[in-house]
Amino acid sequence: MMRVLILMLFCFVSGGTDRVSTTCTPEACLTLHLEKKPFENASEDCINNGGNLVTVRNENELQSIKSVLSAAGEYNILNSKVWIGLMLQKTNCTDLTEKLRGFRWTSEPTDSKYSNWKNEPLSTCTEKRCVSISLADGLEWSDGSCRDSAFYMCKFLFKGMCKPIVLEEPGYVKYNVPFLGLFNPLTPNERLVMVPHGTWAEIQCGGSEDAKTFVSICDNKNAHFGWTTERFCARNKSCKSKNGGCDHRCIDTAGAGVRCDCREGYYLKDDKVSCALKINCEKSPCESKCIPSATGFSCACEEPGFKLAKDNVSCVDIDECQQGTCGEHRCQNTPGSYLCECKPGFRLVAGKCEDVDECTEFSCQQGCLNSQGSFSCYCHAGYSSSSNDSRKCIDIDECVSRPCEDVCLNTLGSFECSCREHFILAKNGISCVPEPTEKIQITPSPDHRGAFITKLSQIIFPKTSRSWHLGHVRKGQGL
Ligand SMILES: *[C@@H]1O[C@H](CO)[C@@H](O)[C@H](O)[C@H]1NC(C)=O
Ligand SMILES: *[C@@H]1O[C@H](CO)[C@@H](O)[C@H](O)[C@H]1NC(C)=O
Ligand SMILES: *[C@@H]1O[C@H](CO)[C@@H](O)[C@H](O)[C@H]1NC(C)=O
Ligand SMILES: *[C@@H]1O[C@H](CO)[C@@H](O)[C@H](O)[C@H]1NC(C)=O
Ligand SMILES: *[C@@H]1O[C@H](CO)[C@@H](O)[C@H](O)[C@H]1NC(C)=O
């Protein structure tokens, strides 16, 4: 679908041979000049008027150009050549590998991915070539000598556009658009929907006896484009005639026309002339709460979980599930509330799913680690988890791997070495050494030494570590 062609100003400037047809889209205004000129002169004319020769960088631009040419149909231009701003420099070569074949647009950006050649352009590195289109060729591009004369189209870019002026009383508007010379008066046309930034509108109000004209300008007004005058042909209003257009009270203001006001119980609507009945809170249509305001009332919703509907009167349920209230858990919206369905390992606390600390509820026999939505048990040194029930721990029989030099006794979580007669356990708690023959009082007995090693192991290894490396360990040690 063709991008909306908003404004169709079709106008021929009288008095000269340069007849012009104009179209403005929200992006730009295009002018068709029905006077044949060489390419350079045509380009110069566009630039002198504040624009450039027209570009065809995409399908939208093509459609805009088509509408301008079609609108000028009555001038029998079907077979006429029309310059577009595409040219090959004298020093540049045609390049078949490029979309534009080495040609460049005369205005920025000079390159484009779009092209619409009718035939391959003449292959040259020494000749300046220029591109024209015609309705008969379906607007396909043809290159030719730049010295040929042809009609041409200019493009004018504007910072923005204004809606055309709507008069409040019968009157007459003349637009002076900021291109084609300084200003080009164009008469309003019914199809006119946009006029460019910088346009001067000369307004003459029909109702005025002196038919004084005044001017309004299409300008940038806080981020949007609008007219510098707010109301048109209403400034001469008087309260004496038709109550100044006011529904209720009319107040004459010096120099600024009239001001309307409303009777008690009514408020002035946005059009500044009509009055509407204020509805007070006693008769309000509010479904829930009514709050008195300047224009009567406004509604609010008191019940939690409800908000004001689009009609500003009723209340609708807030879908808490849309707000991700339950996170990764299933959410069910209910009138005024919601319900989270927690995944296993989570429990509902104050409407939200919270992780259950299984370590306080399930009994791991030894160690427990809580995690989000789950938990795991672990066993202390000298134990391994049971393959049947991971919460349980089974003692490892260390004696199986024969850690002692002589006798090994498995204990819960550990083991104990001992020696045959006439041997005592070495300091490492594993080997056996011959019993000393001379009994010296200060030599500690094996039991004392064992106690010493136990003490040492408690210092070196905290309670959960495997203390059997040091050999003799008491029952229960290492838990
Ligand atoms: C084109 O421009 C040149 C120089 O500006 C001028 O001498 C010439 O008369 C112009 N030709 C036409 C046809 O306007
Ligand atoms: C001429 O060709 C060169 C190389 O392709 C390119 O960079 C340059 O922009 C061209 N100049 C013009 C004016 O087209
Ligand atoms: C319009 O205003 C002018 C003076 O500003 C006044 O002379 C004229 O009578 C007014 N016309 C109407 C129709 O009120
Ligand atoms: C509701 O109020 C808003 C803000 O005041 C307003 O923009 C909107 O037009 C109102 N809707 C209706 C249906 O009155
Ligand atoms: C594991 O379970 C099997 C049968 O369910 C039972 O025969 C076996 O004794 C159990 N083992 C332990 C270590 O509990």
C-alpha cells in the first residue's frame, strides 16, 4: 500500500512560464516544474528555492513522485522527460557492479540500495550523464546528456508539518509556503491536510466588516508543530451577537474577543464555549469511590486488587499474574486477588512461594544442606551414604584396606590399630615397634601416647575430617 499522501496542493503559479504542481507528504514537499531546463539549471533552481532535485531512494519516494506527475496529467506530460537528482560525474566511470551504476544522488545521502533502471546506462568514464523519468516509461530511469532540456522535480524537506487551519467562522486563508521563492501563495484546497513548517497563513475573517487580515505561522511549539494563533476568526466576536457563541455566560474582554463561563453546576468544556453538567458525587455513576473535582467528579476503586476501567467509571480486576507475582510458580488470577501454586520444595507464605528448609524437617542422619526447592544429606568422614536411603549414613570398614601394620579394629567412623605382645604402636599410630626393654618412668605408656595422638589429631583435624591418618583414634572420634 502506498504511504498516505496527505496533502495535494495543486496549484499553478500564474504570470510566469514556470508552472508548478506541489504535493506534501509528512516527510517532504515535492514540486513539479513544467519548464524545460538543462540538468544543471534545473538543479540550481531547486537549490535556490531551498530544496534539491528529487530523489528516488525507495518505493515510498517513487509513489509520491507518481502522484505528483499523475496530478499534472492535464498538461499532457505523459511522454515528457523529467529530471531526477541522479548524475554520473565526468571523471567517474559507469560501474555495473553497483545498484546506482556509479551514478550519485545530488543530495545526501548520495548512495542508495534502490534502483529502477529502464536500460543499462551508457558505459563511459569521460561523459557527464544525467537521469530522467517519464510517466510513459513507468517512471523507470533513463540516462542521457545533461545538456538536454527537461521538466524537473524538486524536493523540499521540513522540520515538521502543521494541520491546515480550521476557521471558526466563515473566512479565507492564504498559505505562503517557504519554498519556490521566499513565499508562494497557495490557495487552500479541500484535499489539503498538511502544510510545512515556516508557512505563513494570511487569514481574513468573513464576518468582519473591515475584513482585516491577520497572520499565523506554522512553527515548532513544545515538541509539536502548530499555528502561532490558537483561534481563528473568533477574535472579533462580541457578546452582543449570538451571545459570543457561548452556551451560558459571555464576558467581553478588551481586545481578546470574548470569554465564556458556565452557570453554577456546569463546567466549561475543552472547546471553551460549551457547558456540560457537573455531576456531583451523590449522583455519580462511579462503581466504587467518587472523588469531587473541578469538572464534577472522578472515580476511584477502593477494593484492593481492582483498578479503574477504561470508561473511568467501573472497576476491573487487576491481573496480578500478568505482573509476575508468583515468579516461576503457577499463578491463578482471582477477582481482587491471585493464588500461587508453589512447586515442590516451596511453601506459600503471605501469598508468595518461599523455599522450605528441609533440613529442619527431614532428618538427615548426619549433615544436611538446604537449597532452593530442595535439600541434600551428606555423611561425615568414615561414613558413606546408604545406597537405599540417601539420608542414612553407613560406617566404612577401613580395616578392609589393611591400614595397620598388625591388628586392625574397625570402629564407627574410624579404626584402631594395635600390636602383638612385646610390640607397641609407633607414634604414627600404624606401625609397631619393639617394646623397650628398660622401663624408664618418664617414657609415656602406649595408652598415654595414644591419648597424645588423639589430642594432636583433634588439633590438626577439625571434628569432621578423617582423622584415621594418624592411626589410633578413639571410638566416635571424627564425628
Ligand atoms: C542555464 O544556466 C546558465 C548559467 O547559469 C545560463 O547561462 C543559461 O542561460 C541557463 N539556461 C537555461 C536554459 O536556463
Ligand atoms: C566517483 O567514484 C568514486 C569511486 O567509485 C567515488 O568514491 C566517488 O564518490 C564518486 N564521485 C562522485 C561525485 O560520484
Ligand atoms: C470587528 O472588530 C472591529 C474592530 O476591531 C469592529 O469595528 C467591527 O465592527 C467588528 N465586527 C463585528 C462583526 O463584530
Ligand atoms: C478517562 O480519563 C482519562 C484521563 O483523565 C482520559 O484521557 C480518557 O479520555 C477518559 N476516558 C473516558 C472514556 O472518559
Ligand atoms: C537395601 O535394601 C534391600 C532391599 O530393599 C535390603 O535387602 C538391604 O539390606 C538394604 N541395605 C541396606 C544397607 O540398608
